[in-house]
Amino acid sequence: MFKQTSPSGQKINYPLLSDRTQKVSKMYGVLNEDEGFAYRSAFIVDPDGKIRAWLTNPQPVGRNIDEILRIIEALQYYNDTGLAAQAGWKPGDEGIKIGWDYVGKY
């Protein structure tokens, strides 16, 4: 319904999920059952169906698409190079090696 009635919704060119029964938000542990709403969450799922990252914000705080995209790009970078993306990493930045031997060296 949102996609048909909202001008911004009509611009969306990917599938949307409706969770009117709250089954999905309950399964993912983001449902506030007392208040009857799902927390603002994003789940990054790889092609094998494994959850690689999730972010859940308190109700008054919206999701940050730039950070979600940064996480996706960092995971892809790690998959390609084996190097991790440190805090503040952006595509094009050098990554870091991970493991106990590298703790405190960056």
C-alpha cells in the first residue's frame, strides 16, 4: 500500500517487506511488544543467508544509510583482500590486518 500511495514510495525499485503481523520483527528480536512497534533496524545478509551485521537504533533515532553502505563496502573489501576496515574507514582507504598479533599496532 505504501508503494502505491506515497510519491517517494513509488520511486523505490526494489522489493519491500511488510510486517503487519510483527512476525519478522519478533523473529529478529527487534519488536517492542509493550509498545507494538519494531525498533529501526538494518540487517546485512550475505548471499549465503548469513547475517554479517545488524544495527538497531532506539525509536527516536533513524538509520544512517551512509553507515549501512560503508559496512557493506567494508565487508566486501574484507572478502576481497582479507584486510579489515578500521573505525572511520572509507572505500579507497587502506585496510588493516586483524588478529591478536596486531592488537595495539594501529
